Amino acid sequence: MEYFMTKLRKMKKLLIAFSLILTMCVASVNTTVQVAYAGSMQDVEDSLGLSQNNAQTGTTNVIGNIVSIISMIARVVGILLGVYGLYKLIVAFKDQDANGITQGIGILAVGVILIMFKTIVSAIFGITVN
């Protein structure tokens, strides 16, 4: 009977971890990723904002595209850090580890800040991000 209860507890922990990861993935579904395709060089310049014929050509558009790429990477890293921080926080609460609770909250906060990187950059610097 004890063996069955141990297996049941492990399955419960796995189910909770899987549901947290699934929730974070669903929350980040609105992240758009441009897929590279074999087109002309003009198409590549237009998508990067480097075209000479584009009315929006300028440093703001190029910086916006660079910030967009960096924010996409930051969002992925933020989701991973958020999941890890939440896991560390749950384990620290279970073990009643004060140092672990502090680390878990810190990692979780950094993850949330990285997820919100695009909004923070837009609010502080006024750069329009695609």
C-alpha cells in the first residue's frame, strides 16, 4: 500500500509540473515568429526595415525590429525562468527553506520582467515594436 501511495504522490507532482508548463506555453501562444523563406533580397530588406523604397525606413524601424527579436528571445528565457522559479518556490515552501524561498521569488520576478520586456522597452524608450 505504501508503494502505491508513493507512486501516486510522484504522479501528482508530475501532473502539477506538466500543468504549469502547459499553462506557460498557452500564455505565450500570442508570440509571433517569422519563418525564414527563400525569397528575393528585396523581401528580406523589407521585412527588416532596411528597404530604401519603404516610407518607414529609419533608425526607429530598424531598432524596433532589433528590439522585437531580442524581446522574443527574452520572452522564451523569461518563461523558462518563470517555470523554474515557481518550481523552486514550491519546493522551498515544502521544505520550509527560507533561502530557497528568497531565491525562488527572485528567479520568478526576473522571469516575469523578461516576459514583459517588450512592454517595458516600449513604455520607457517609446520605441514601437512590431
